[in-house]
Amino acid sequence: MPSQKKRPVTLTAADREALVRVTTTGVHPASMIRRAQVLLALDTSTGEVDPVEVIAARLGVSGETLR
């Protein structure tokens, strides 16, 4: 089965604010915090996005997690 096509992640200011809240309050499950961190790292609305390898290393996840 072919892999899914890559689509840029573009967050609104409200989405970004909500995700930042998830990552900083500490009252959410670790999996939710990790997903929020990934989305924030892949957000194209703030400018250039780092390569997947760099983001994966920074967040401690595999490149497959970021696809």
C-alpha cells in the first residue's frame, strides 16, 4: 500500500494556542501532549518547518511517527 501524501500542517492562532496549552499545563495524557508537540513542530503558519529528521530527534520520536 502506498504511503499517504504529505500535507502541510497549517494551524490557526486559536489552534496553536490550544495546543500550547495542552503541552504546558501538565494535566493531559502523555500521548496527547506528544501529538500536540508534533503538530506544533510541523506547523507551517509560523514559517519554515525543520526537516522531519530534526523534529523527530528533538521530540524523541521516529520519523514514521511524523508522517
